[in-house]
Amino acid sequence: MPYAIITVDKPNSLGLRNQTRAEHLAYLEANKEKLLAAGAKIDDEGEGGYGGVILVDTEDRAEAEAFIQNDPFTKAGLFAGIEVVRWRKAFFNFEKLV
């Protein structure tokens, strides 16, 4: 069962997010074989970014935790909170799985 990593940015940290974004995206690209999905949480207008959701394809909590700890956003101190939880794929890629 994969892990969902849900992050929340520190207040007023859009500048830090934007400064670190290219390095973060390169990290995701270098590890894309581990990812089911990844993306920023944004407002209804499609602006900004105030956290994210990453679905990591692993059965190992330690691996999921290491993944987010090595993310450049984490290393830059962007996040106010990080939640790592198991995630059951009930529907995925337009298909019912359970």
C-alpha cells in the first residue's frame, strides 16, 4: 500500500517556494519511478502554492519518510507540517480497484 505525503507551507513562504521550486522539480524527476502522483496545493484561481501532495509507491514507511526528508523543499525549511500516511488505491487511473 503506497504512502501519501501531505505538506503545508509555512505562512508567507511563497518566495522560498519559488526560489526552491526548480531544485524540487529536479528531485521529483530524478525519483519519478517512485511516484504515483505529485503536485502542489493551490488556490481556486490556480495561483500560488501552499503545500503539496506526493503519492509514493512504497510499502516502507521509512522510505517514504526519507523521500520527503531529502526533498529540497524540506531541506530549505519550507514546510510548517508534513504528514506521511498509508494510502489505499480504491480508484486509480479511472479504474475501480477494490
